[in-house]
Amino acid sequence: MLEFLSFPVFFLIICSFYAISCLGLNIQYGFTGLFNVGVAGFFAIGAYTSAILSGPKYPDTLIGGFELPILVAWLAALVTSAIIGLLVGLITLRLREDFLAISTFGIAITIQLVALNLESFTRGPNGLYGLPKPLSGWSEDPAVDNILFLMICFVILLALYLSLERIYKSPWGRVLRSIREDEFAAESMGKDVFSYRLQAFVLGCAIMGLSGAMYANFMRFISPQDFMPIFTIQVYVMLIAGGKGNNLGAILGALMIWGLWSASDSLIALLVTPDFQTQAAAMRLVVIGLVLILMLLYRPAGILPEKKNVSFLKD
């Protein structure tokens, strides 16, 4: 029975990482209109922070081997991602739209290249291995370990969803949406637009970092190849498909697009001979791009559109 559940459990765990990243992006892009294309970079910051703090000592690195509790490592990853997000936000958030996108994309690429080349800290392309996994000592069965980890993912995802729903309905959330709609009008009402944009950016980056930390300790191995720009594209497609500005839509979009991505991978393995599977795998990108185009044409608000039934600046 547990062997039968192994794939759906693994699927839902990976999906939860994407869903958490989508919730972080939803604060930035869905609530505030910040076009952050550096999602993969903050995901990487959280992953490497947790890996270095909770992982073993490697003979070829200058730092590591702290073997701290995983909860401490995850909290540190959240804080580190928030601090880096603050520094990046102070530099970039006065830019608008495509300029903000270009600058954050460049920062994400820089983070990935630092991880690739700073071998004395990250082991470069060899990656960090042997990372501890939460609750792995409770059972000798890997399937049980994954089920327990899935429960952790569900608890964190539920807590984030409920918290962000309260934020969405709060005066702070209404100000964020007013900035998204017309920041000059929000500024004329006495709101510090840059401060609110910065707060939203930092919170979103912290959540992305937490997702990366969870990914690192689940996979037990990370390398710079895990943090390529395709991750950012996937998260954006998930959010747009599910419904930007809607937290439940962000989770639904992650489930739907990751399901499509996984199904296309299985279909390629079934229909294409092993000699051509590498080339055929590029078709997954075509499928995801087609989904995005169709959503923008026929349902631009997503599967679950944002509910616009509150007055933004009444508080």
C-alpha cells in the first residue's frame, strides 16, 4: 500500500514547494504588481542557507558542518532571504515594470553563478549532499518518511495560506492592492508607496527562501543546476493560470501546472525512444508556453480570479 502511495506523495511534496513559492510571488506580483523575475535566486538563498547550517562538514569547504536542527535552519533561511530581499529591494524597487524585471532577473542569475563558482562554500557544481531530512529517524521505510514530510508541507502551506488571507483582507493588504492599481492615487492619500512595496517584496522573498530550505532538506542534495531561470518561469505560469491576487488560485495553479509538467514527462517516456527523450523533453516547455498563451487569451484572470469587493483605501 505504501509503495502505491510513493509517487502521489512525492508529487504532492514537490508541488507544495511550488505552491509556497507561488504564495510568495502572489504577495509581490498578485497583490502589489511587482514584476520580480528573481524567484529562483531567493529559492536558492533559502536552500543554501539551510544546507550549510543543517548539513555535515565537507572536507573541501571553508564553512559548514554546523548540523543545527532543521527548524533553526529553516528559520535562518527565511530571515536570510528576507535580508537579501531587503537589500535587493532598496536597490531595485524604484524601477518600474520591465526595468524591475530585468534587474531582478540579473540578480537571480548572479546568485546562481555565485553558487556555481564559490566552491569553497557551495562546492560548486558538485553540490551539497547528505543533508538531514525532517522526521527521517521515525521510520526505516522511506515511504513513511515522505508521508511524514508531506504532513509538514501541508501544515506549513495551510499556515501560510491562512496568514496571507488575513493579510489580504487587512488594511495593509488593501494598501498593497491600491498601489498595484494606481500608485499615484495611493501616494496622494498619504501612503508611503516605496515603503509598502519594499515590505511586500521582503515578505515574498522570505516565503520563497522558506520553500527553498524545505526543498533542500527533502532532496538531501542541492547544486546550482536546481536554480535555473526555468523555475521562475514555472512559478509565474502557475500563478497566472491559477489566478494572481488569489491565494487559493496560487495553490491551485501550482497543482495544475506541476501535474501537467509531470504528466508530459511520463508521456514522453512512454511514447519516445530513450535515444530521443532528451530532445523530446523540450516539448514540455512548449506545452507550458501554450498553456500560458491560452490562459492569457481566454481567461486572463486565471482559474480563480481575484475577488474585488473591498474598498482599497478606506482605512
